[in-house]
Amino acid sequence: MTKSNFTDYKLSKEIRRAIDMLNYKSPTKVQEKVLPVALENKDVLVKSQTGSGKTASFAIPVCELVNWNENKPQALILTPTRELAIQVKEDVFNIGRYKRIKVPALYGKSSFSQQEKELKQKTHVVVGTPGRTIDHIKEGSFVTDNIKYLIIDEADEMLSLGFIEQIEKIISHLPNERVTMLFSATMPEDISDLSKKYMKNPIEIEIEAKTLTVDKIEQFAYKIEETGKLNLLKDITIVENPDTCVIFCNTRQKVDMLCEKLSSLNYTCDKIHGSMEQDDRIKVMNNFRKGYFRYLIATDVAARGIDIENVTHVINYDVPVLRENYVHRIGRTGRGGKDGRAITFVMKSDERRMFEIYSYTGKDIELRKIPSKRLVHELKPKFEKKLSVKPEIKEDKGINLSKDIMKLHINAGKKTKMRPVDIVGTLCSIDGMSAEDIGVISILDISTYVEILNNKGEMVLKTLQTKNIKGRPRKVTKADI
Ligand code: AMP
């Protein structure tokens, strides 16, 4: 029997409240199947498409089951890419917000020492890419003795990126007594081998999908050679007039070139590829998510798992080299039950690859006639109108959660021996405040951040202007969330 309401599961009020605030009305299929099993601490092997709500299917039980009082990390979530690590961290953080779950993300090309500092504090759930996670284990900054939950997300991608040895090495540092959950869009043999080796009688869950791609995505293609692609792209964007569009290319150089060309034509666009600094990559993805620009030009670093609401179009400027990447790329649209359009530019030399893609996805990709000059001309004014209008700025997924939370900055930290009990003690001595109104506390060297929940931030901020913390007045100000 399946359940269709989150209230049917044994979830604490903190987790349920976060689910409500995220506006998740009822569990998705994968959540219906995974939640009851994972909440009973059983291993699960899950085959499910991206965009199915699978992150919450492991984030909800993990946030529910970790013990807040423990200081050392209890759960490790491994993801193949840095972008996905950041996204999963945000999802876990949002779900665990009212339980005050601390979730550092460990990934490369980003400050090691900053991550080290976060790991030194109370930490419940660690999200990491394999390489950086191993580095922290080796350095002793990530203590794994208390890990009770291991989640391997996008396992097929991990293996195709050659992370198997690193994953095995990480597992060798984890306690044997643990729950392991493995999520994958496809189940090639090496995944079953991995599961046999490291999982205990896993419950196998498969979310049925008729084809590998979401039915709501309309897929079509145009025959075109390299020299004609840019002009075709211009025409297609005029005819399709997308609200939000990801254009995939196979090389970084081409991404750079296309971004430059489209910018000079006044398209609101930006780019992402592997040669860019990680901080810039994060900034671009956040700006795209918020809707600051309409066209993201990307290599496959943006193809996997990345969840951006309302991407209406995906254009494959180049046919992907790996057929799996076709599925991942076009899966950036048609998410959450919405419609999407996936358009592929096919050169004569791509025909074999396209055939492999049809056979793999089980779905026809209709070959269409290039739009006529007349049609392009007719639709151009409408397109130019949209181009001149600033895109609508989208709200953050966790906006409801943030609305009644205020983050405060206190100018005292470890160097002045500030401890969480000092903060909690002071806050609870304020009239109308209880432990339930205190969110995540982060104590750094010379500053402390604390979240005040339930709309009590202003009141606390005012009181702390005159109230001592740890025997002395401290400067307390509002911090950015
Ligand atoms: P994922 O497959 O984890 O990338 O999730 C896809 C999208 O579905 C994300 O934007 C989630 O925030 C959203 N989502 C997850 N669970 C639910 C739910 N039960 N109801 C509505 N949206 C959900």
C-alpha cells in the first residue's frame, strides 16, 4: 500500500514544518517508496530519474534520524559534481532547518581551510564530492567514526566519471555498522557489483518510467552543419522565444565563443564550464536560478542533477558525445510535471550517435524543417520585445523558510572562548524566547552567527543591544541569510 501524505510517516514536528514551508504537499513516488524503508534504517538501492524528488527522499529520513546532540558527523552524502554537492547541501539544510542540522559541503577548487573550520564545529550531515572528501579524511579534519548513514547520489555518473576507487577508499574509512543508500538513474552491472559488496540486503526500489526521458519533454531536431549553427540558433530562439533556456556545447571554447556572440546580440546570457573558477560557477548558477538572465550556455558540467525551476528549453548546439548525457541535458527541462522542449542540432557526422541516442532513450526524436525566413521575420518583434524586458526574478526555494528567520552576527567567537551554551543561555534568558526559537549557531574565530526563528529576530536584536553575552556587551547586528 502506498501513502500519500507526509503526516502518515513518523516525522518530528521540526521536519514536518520544514516540509510544509517548502510547500511539498504530498510525497512524490520515489519518496513514497523510500521514506518508510529508510526511516526504518534499512539499506536501499533506488533506480529513479532525476527530477523525481529523490534528494528529499534521502534528506528527510537522514535529517529525521540524526541525533542533534552528537558533535561528529553522522551522515555522508557523496555526489559526482560540485554543483550538485552545493544543491544537495541546500536541500538538506532546508529540510533540517528547524532541527538545526549543520551541513557542510566539501568540494574542490574552494577553500580547504574554510571547510576544515566548518568540520571542527558541530556537524551532522556532510555532503561532498569524492576527491575533496578523501582529502579531509586523510588530513583528519573529517572524522568518520560516527558515520551511520552513507548516501551515494547519482551513482552511475560517479562510476562513469571514474570515481569508483575513491568511493571504495572512502567506504574503507566508514564504520561497517551503517545504513547505505544508493541512488542511480540507470543500473549498469558495476552498480549492482558495488551494492553487493557494500550493502546489506538492500531493498530495491524502482520508479517505473516508460522511457528514460520524461514524457512531458517534446524532443525534436534540425539537420545542420557547423557553419550554419549560429544562424539556426538565432532563428530558433526567435521562433521558440524561450523564457529560460540552457544551450549545451561539447567544448569550453565553443561555450566561450557562443556566449560572446549572443551577448553581442543583446541576449541576456552567461556561461558555465569546467575551466572557470568554482566561485564564478556558483555565482552563475545562482544568478540563472534566480532568473537574472535567460540563456545559460554550458558544457556537460551543468547537465547532471542541477535543479532549476522552469527551464522551458534545452538546446543541444552539439550532439553530446555520450548518449547518457543527452538524457541528463534534456532533463534540465520538463521538471516537476512541467512541459519542456528539447532541440538538437544534428550534423551529418552525428547521425550514428543520434541513432544510439534513439535506441537508448526508446523515444523518437522528430526531425523538423528549418523555420522559414517568413516565420522568423513574423515572430521577430515578439522575440525582441521579450529580449528588452528584464526577466522576472524568481524566489529562492527556501524563501518561506527564510521569511521568519533572522540571522544575527555577534562580534565574538572562539578566540574569546564563546561556546554554543553561552549563546543559548543568553537567548533563553530573553523574555518570550525558548530553545525552539534558536536555529543554527556557527562560532568562528572572532565572530558568531546565530539564526533566530519564528519571527523573533527583531525583538532579540533589540534586546541584545543592551544585554551582556558571556559577561560583556557585544556588538550584535543583522547578518545576510
Ligand atoms: P530532485 O529530483 O531531488 O532534484 O527534486 C526535483 C524538485 O522537486 C526539487 O525542486 C525539489 O525541491 C522538488 N520536490 C521534492 N519533493 C517534492 C514534493 N514532495 N512536492 C513538491 N516538490 C518536491
